Amino acid sequence: MVERGGSRLPGVAEDDSIVLHVDMDCFYAACERRRNPDLESEPVVVGMGYEAGESHGAVATASYEARAEGIESAQAISTALDRLPRVEDANADEVTGHYLPVDLDYYETVGEEVREVLHDCADIVREVSIDEAALDVTERTSWQRVDGRTLAEGYARHVKERILQEVGVVASIGVAPNMSAAKVAADRDKPDGLVTVEPGEVAEFFAPLDIESVHGVGPVTARECREMGIETAGDLAETAPSRLDERFGERGREIRAFARGDDTRAVTPVGRPKSLSRESAFTEATEDVDDLRERVAALATAVAERAEREEALYRTIGIKVVTPPFDVNTRARSLPGPVADADLLRTVALDLLGEFDDTAVRKVGVRVSNLAFESGEQASLDGFDAHEGERADGGIERTGETDADETADRSASVPEPTDGQARFDDFADE
């Protein structure tokens, strides 16, 4: 339940909060279409680390028309071009796509327009990413039914229409009494979706969903659950707490509660990020060193650009490498003080990646942490000092799978793209 001042609307029980999860559809592509309406209904691919006419970089997002041609988030641009040629390169009888470089400054401008609408429509807004937010609208509407539908659903439709009319991009919205159910609902009927889960229906809504739909359950935890014969959220909800205690400790009871529809987290605004990161997954595990280095370089560039926009300095640079089946490896290097240096970030990330030459890799990520937001001189780079568990000789900190930390810094995660766009979950398992 969310506590707040003021009176509640008639018909709203104390424990029946109303949460909207707003998720913009193919946001980067939608922004490009807003800027150039001629791209409407055309296959659009937005690439990070991509330059016009080149074949390097990775897919940040793809429109649904491009996805129909086999284009996937985090796919190498070279692979995407094999499946969907550029308009200027194709033969007359081929389906073609429009390839555009990421323009994060423009997307942030559009995102700010969306956020203005959201803050006008809700008393409390949790900005999850550049294109995603949770809204507490308990004081604005009701679960009361009128003409066969809830007022809450009608209010969500009003929010969708305002975003479309005032900003020119499309959102999918989930409506539910808690955050986890609203988020899953927002993904259920994309694009341009609106799915409502009423109080008392959350457990039934979750029951048939894959185990990874449960908040706090990522690939590693899901794999362990499946080893226990737990395939769906319903299976998890019915599992004896003692079995989960043996395997996961207290986290087992937490994820079981989410699977049963019990989510007491309040919608609260997000503060300063603790880290900035991006990740990219491969359709199939690869040992191609050039492909891996190209992907990591593109991710490092994206992280550096984000840090610049956030006016953040960073003291630690790290990478994440996921090897089959789902083994998570992280490596990090600390600097003598906080800096903002894109070239250094790429160099260190690629250096750390060198340990994984000749290794099959499913996913890679780049992260900067130990952030500083105060103005001041950057550190000189004469060497690497020890910091928070990293080696005093400036070497690499080696850690294994960090599944136990998968929810540790969730409230402070940096806004990042969603809806099939390349993203990074702060080296956690979700």
C-alpha cells in the first residue's frame, strides 16, 4: 500500500493502490519517425556505435517492421544488414530498412516531453528509464466499474492519448494494484497495448507466465528454479517456502511473494544513479574476437555519452561477460580518481575483455561506477589505486556470478532504454 496525504476517491480500498506502468514502444525508432514522418510504417533500425554507410556497431532498437525481417535488439549491424539491406544498398525487389545512428540527445528531449505529461497525470512518478516509468494514480482514479470497465483503465487510456497527441509517440500501459503486475501487464499486448489487472486477479494473472516474468528472477535464478521443477510463476507460488529457503535463502520467499501477486513496494522517485551501464546479447554464443570487441567498444561509447549527459564522473570501469549456459563473469579496474574520458573507458573495457579471447560469449556489458556528480578537477591517470575490493596494483578484480545482488541497487539504476532496446541491468541477474 502506498501512503500519502489527502483523501481517497470513493470506492478505493486502503490496500487497492492503482499503478500505471508506462512503456514507450520502440522508443528510439518512434523518435526518429517523429522527426521524419516519411519513416512511418517503414523498417527502422537504430544502431549504437553505428555510422551512416558503415557496418559496425549493434542494434539499439528496431521497429516492428524491422523485427519481422529478423532484426533483433543487440544484434551486430553487420548481421542485421545481411537480413535487411539498407535502402541505398538494396535491389529493387528486396525489403529494405532505414539504418540510423543513435541520437541520445534528441531521444532525451522527446523523453523529457513524455515525462512532463506523466508528471501532470500522476502525483508520484518513478522514472525507470528514458522510455519507461511507473505512476501512482491512486488519488486520480478508481477501480470502480462504469459501463463495463474500470475508471482506472479509462484513466490509463487518457494518459496514452495525451502522450500520443502532445508528444507524438506511442505508449503501452499496464494497470494493476502493484508495480510488478503493472510492469508485466505493460508488456502483454505491445505495441500500443493497454492491459488491466484488477485487485484480486494478480495471482491468477501471473500463474501461467514463465518464471522469468516474476520480479527479481533473471536467467540465473530461473535456471535454478527449473532445476527444481519450477517453470511458471504459478509453480513458484505453490512451492513450499522451506524448499525455496534451502536454495535461495530469504530471496526465495521474496520471489515467491511476487509470484503470488504480493508486492508491497511503494512507487517512489529514483535518486542519483549508482552506476551507468549498457549490455548487449548475442542471438547465439560467439567466439568472434572482432565482433566482441566491436560490441564492447560500442557499449563503452554509449556509457560514456550517458555519463556526459548525467554530468557524472566515474572512478571504476567494468565489464560483464556471460558465457554458456548463464555463467556471469565481471571484471573491473579502478582509477586514481573520478574521470570522464570516453577514450579511456573504451581502452580499459577492451583491455578487460582480452581475458575472454577464445571464449564463447552470450552477452557482454560495460559499466562505470563509483560515480561523482560534483564539479571539480578530474584525476590524473598516473596509475590505478585500490578501491572497494579492487587490487592495489591496479589490476583486475575477478568476481563470479552475482545473482544474490540482483535487486541490491535496483532503486538507483540509471534510466536506460527498454522494449527490445539494448540495455544493461547493472550487472544483476534480472
